[in-house]
Amino acid sequence: MAFYYTEPSRTFSEFLLLPNLTTKDCTPANVTLRTPITKFKKGEEAAISLNIPFSSAVMQSVSDDGMAVALARCGGISFIFGSQTTANQAAMVRKVKGYKAGFVVSRSNLTPDNTLKDVLALKEQTGHSTVAVTDDGTANGRLLGIVTSRDYRMSRDAMDKKVSDFMTPFSKLIYGNSGITLSEANDLIWEHKLNCLPIVDADQNLEYLVFRKDYEAHKEYPYELLDGNKSYLVGAGINTKDYKERVPALVEAGVDVLVIDSSDGYSEWQSETVQYVKANFDVKIGAGNVVDREGFLYLVEAGADFIKVGIGGGSICITREQKGIGRGQASALIEVAAARDEYFEKTGVYVPICSDGGIVHDYHITLALAMGADFVMMGRYFARFDESPTRKLKVGSNFVKEFWGEGSNRARNWQRYDTGGKSGLLFEEGVDSYVPYAGSLRENLDKTIGKIKSTLCNCGAKSIEELQRTARITLVSATSLVEGGAHDVILKESSLSED
């Protein structure tokens, strides 16, 4: 006979946090949101931690290289979508790793034999006004000069004028030598009033460019998520079908962490994929999604570095509607977190969990953390911002951004839902939709983080780990849900913005 859970399947909106004593030193300025995302042994540090507990979803409409750079600057991580060719995904990873904090690999390069027409075409394509001139036109060729918009006049110079005739030659450039620190590079920039400082090796080969504008940007983003080489951290999604071709390319491109992107991770296919990656590569890998103790333990025993929790709770996901499979996000997270804590007590190995889906309001993030999540993964939240890869449209009198699920026909990501048999989607498990446009990521993220830190202070906690140990959580009734919002008043104005 089937097993029946006696407890209802609950969502975040059915819970509230109770305040604990807020001490005088428990202020938002003293709260840290740093959190591990890969497993570690008791008494040790995780190999990879986030400065804020945010990751963007493995979705075409959310996580490309642009979102990855923007979120890493703020302290979180993106998992670049895998429903594209291996070459394209690896190229996106490579672009993110090229954004070395302060040290940028040149992405606009020409040879001396190119023309002004080529310079303008490259500027139109990349948006870059600084072009490195190397002997072979590559980012690491022998540096021969630099071209900026000050080196030519479109009204007077012929389009076929060679770059060698108007570039600033290497002999007149101020440059830095390989191994220079970012602080030393910035000192040269300020001393010589430069906008750009090239960094070259002993053979005059170009290594990096350091820009004056990036100095201000670095100061503006104190929580940047960087590796040992001062490059941004980036993740990538894979599936259980072409992983033997995809993973080597992603590792070669420099990916920091992988995650298997699937609507249901409790499968032998995921176990085999995790074991293959762990046996052949020195890269971290997460698995999922699961909704119970059994699924968690199965993937942990396979070797997963973190586990994603949640089936059917995403705003564009209709898995529950189509297949009757899933669980309320709060119920799933509570059970998996308990299993994680038991596993830690038994083995001394802490396996972080990611709450994926079910986030409607900002306070749901804090609830997820209090219930045991180490970080959250969100799609709709990030899809609303300028940095997401989709189009901004005007529908009626409102601006929106496109947002579609990986289980929709538009994504054509059949590998994510495959359980053997015909290659293709027989039915959709995601929808094609719009979300209200919300502006820039940084502005909205600052607001959300401010709410989370303030709530932690109300709970008497200065870290996520302390919140998980001391949080008090209560169920709420339908009546108290009404009481919790504005009621019995006539509002002066309404807003389309979302938390």
C-alpha cells in the first residue's frame, strides 16, 4: 500500500518568524550573510562560499554571462544555463572568468593592418572604445599599440586608413609588467592620468588591461565573489545526457562549480553523472532537485557537494499541475535540512542545501535560510532586472521582461525532463510568460539584502548559521495572513512593483 504523509504539504507563506532578543551589537552593519555552497568536514572551511546567499537559476531567460558577472560583483553566483551548445556555454564561462577583478582580458583586438572601418565595426559590435593592437590580432599577442577614440577623427580620416597610421605605438605607452599588483597598477593610472594601462610580459605579449573606471567599480562592490586569481566565480548547469562531452569543455573554460539541472534528481542517472565528475575532474558539483530525506541521502552518497531542494514550486513551473509530482517548498526544505543535520552529526561532513523555488516575497528568503537552507536559487527574482538576457517590452502601460521555463517548448530543454525513451518534450512542464520590469540588479538586491539583515537582527542573529540555530518559527492561519497585510483601510495608491 502507498505511504501517506499525515502532515500537509506546506509553503513559505504559511510560516512566520518570531522575534528573539535583539542585543545592542545586533545591527545590520554587524550581520554577515557569508555562506558555504560546497561540502566540508567539521572544523574546516568550505572550498567555495558565497558572500550573499543568492544564486540565479539555470535558465535561458535568467543566467547568461552578463548576469553571472553582475551577480558575482554583488557576492552571489550564477549557474549559466546548459540548454545551449557546449561551445556556447563554455564561451560564456570563459567570458566571466575573463572579467578578472581589475585585470581584464582584452576582448577587442586588431592588427596594424586593419583599418579604421574595422575599428568602428568592432566598437559597434562590442561597445568598447579601447582596442588593443597586437601582432596577430589576439588578446595575448605581442602588443604593438593601443587605439582609443582620441586617435582618429571620423570626419577627416578615411575609412581605409590603416591602424598602424593612427594608433598610439607601444614605444609611447605607459604599461605595467607581468606580476604587478592591482594597487600598483592603479597608482600608475593615477600618476600618469591614464584611462587604460596595458599589462605585458617579458616578451611584450599582452596579458591584461586595467581601466581607471574599474577602480571606482571595485570600490563600489565590496562583496565581489572572486577566486584566488581575482576572477569572478561562476557556475554552470549540466544534464545527465551529454555530460561526458560538456563537463570537460566547461572545466577547461574555468568553471568553478557545476550543478545537474533536473526537475527530479532522485535518479540513477544523477548518481552516475556525479560519480563521473568526481572521478575525473577537480571541480565541485551539486545535484537535485529532491524533496525528502531519501533523495538527499542518495545524492550525498553519490558524492554531491551540495543538494538542491524543490520540485514544482517555481513561478513558471507546472510540474505539479501536469504530473502531480512535487511538495510544498517549506515542507521539503524542513525534512531535507533535518536529514542534512543528522548526516553531519553522524559523519562530520556538512553538505549545504539550496532552496530552489517557492520564493514569492523577500521574507520567504529569510524563512528559507532559517529553515536550514544555506542559499537560495531564484529565477523570477533575477529575470526582472536589466542584467537578465531577455527583452524588455512594453505591454499596455507597463514595462515587462520575458521569462520562460526550461520545461517550456520555447526552451526545448528536453534533457532536463528525460526519463528515457524518445528525445523530445511530449508535454510542457513550464510556461512562457512576462514578469514586471524592476530596473537594475544592484538596486533591488541592496533592498532585499537590507530586509534580510534587518530580519536577522529582529531574530537576534548576526549570521545565517546563528539564525538556523536560534530561529523560532510558527505556523499561521488563513485569518492571520489577512491580518499581516494592509487591511480595513483605503489605500491612496497602488504599485505594480514586487518584493
